Amino acid sequence: MAGAVVGGKGCVTLRGAQIRDLLDSKHNVLFDCDGVIWNGEAAVTGAPEVVSLLKQRGKRVFFVTNNCTRPRENYVQKFSRLGFTDIAEEEIFSSAYCSAAYLRDVARLQGKVFVIGCGGVMKELQDAGVPVLEEDEAADREPGTSIYNCPLDPDVKAVLVGYDENFTFMKLAKASCYLMNSECLFLATDPDPWHPLRGGRITPGSGSLTAALETASSRKATVIGKPSRFMYECIASQFDLDPDRSLMVGDRLETDILFGSNCGLSTVLTLTGVSTLEEAHRYRDSEEPGQKDCVPDYVVESVADFLEALEE
């Protein structure tokens, strides 16, 4: 399809009829959320209309997000709050949901999981029936309590790391102790190193916490979210997806676009989020082969650029 639109080696800026031709060739459209269809509590201009029109055209739309802070039911509420209509929970695939699915269906965990994470991860694990080690964080803060004398549960068979605003040294230490057992699984919801905040600030992401534990344990985590293929396989296990007829739309080159490349999907970078066109060009012009997988096939300023093609 890349050659059918423009004879380039990625980073092709799409306009008008080119967007229509691309969308006509696809049956499934996968959107990242943060920075693509919304920023914080504001929908990207035109995004609700684009999603609605795609569905009216008979396209299947899915939402694939590394944001593990809320369960899928809360995502449905956010979609509704921001003006998106008829979004079903089954169309939403978060790194929290897919991590729970991996532990239940792939690892078939026989034991408990020790979680460094937030409420979204906990809720998805609970809904999937995956046993979670219930921790008394207040007890960990009592005078005299340390990693030397705190209890460790022998039934822990997996450690899962996600976004955790209450990350502590004790959590890191306990997780490191559990991972001394080579049979204890080590999973990460996603590799995102940071997330942008209003006012130009950032907050460390799951990838930062995972890196700390990888260093402490001398082990590498299995990443569940983008750019891992598992998130795509999770969708494909429930829906019949043809990669050749699927399109990934994202704002982050190292996760969204690499995910699309890893899964054989056509990719579109939208410039309303993290990555810039200049960064995409640097990957495109790099001499390192591995960086080519982070180059998007196509670029649009915003998903709103799809509107004209869909309204014709």
C-alpha cells in the first residue's frame, strides 16, 4: 500500500484522496488513545466523529493503549464523557487487561502475583480471576520494618510491574526477592519510560519502574503492551484480524509504530502526541537497521485529517 500512495520509504504525509485510498484498503483500524484521540480530559478535535464515521463505513475499530491506570469499564466511561458514542468494552485493549489475560490464558499462573501497579491493574487481574498478593503497605512503614524482616509469601509465582505513583523502595526490594526464584515470572505492562503532563512536566512511566527492577534482579521482564506482539495476539484471539487489512494509528514511534511494524500492520503517525516528524525522519535516515521499524508508513497532522475522506 505504501507504494500505491507515494513512492517513498516511510514518513509519507497523507492528504485527501490518499487518505481515502488507504482507509478503503483497510477493514480494521487500531488507535492508540493518549495523544491520538484525546489529550488528558479533552478529545482531539474531530476524533469522535472519525471513530463514528469509520464504524458507519463498516470498519472495525479497536483501541490499544499502554495506559494501565484504569480498567476497561472506566475507559468506556471516559469515551462517553469525551463525546465518543457506542464504544464497547470489548473494543478496548489496555496493557492492564492484556497482562491479566496473559497470566490467565498463556502462563496459566498457579499461584499469586506480586503487583507493582495501580488500581487499573488490580481490577483487571481481579476480573480475570488471577490471585493477587494482598499487601499491607501501612505495615511496611512501621518502625523497625525492613526487607530484612518483612514477610514474603511463598505462593508468589509472578511479579507484574505497571504504573505506580506509590512506588517504594520496599516494593522494589520485595519484588527483587521474589525474582531470585528463576521460575517466578517477571512481566511488565508496558515499556513507556515517561508520560507528558500539562505545563511541560513529565511523570515516570511503567518502563522506568521496570528498569529499576531489571537492574536490581539482573533479569529482563517480558513486556505485554506495545510494542510487543501479544497485544495484537490478544485482539486476534477474539476477532479475526488480517494484518494486511489492518491499520495502526499512534503518536509514539518506539511503541505504537514499532508495534505496528512488529505485527505486520500499516502504520500512521499522528503529530498530536509525543513523537515529532523530525524524530521520524531521524529514524528513517538512520543507518541502524533496527531503527527502521520505528519509521511510520504514513504521517498526518491529526486524526481529524481523516474526516474529509470519510465524509465524502
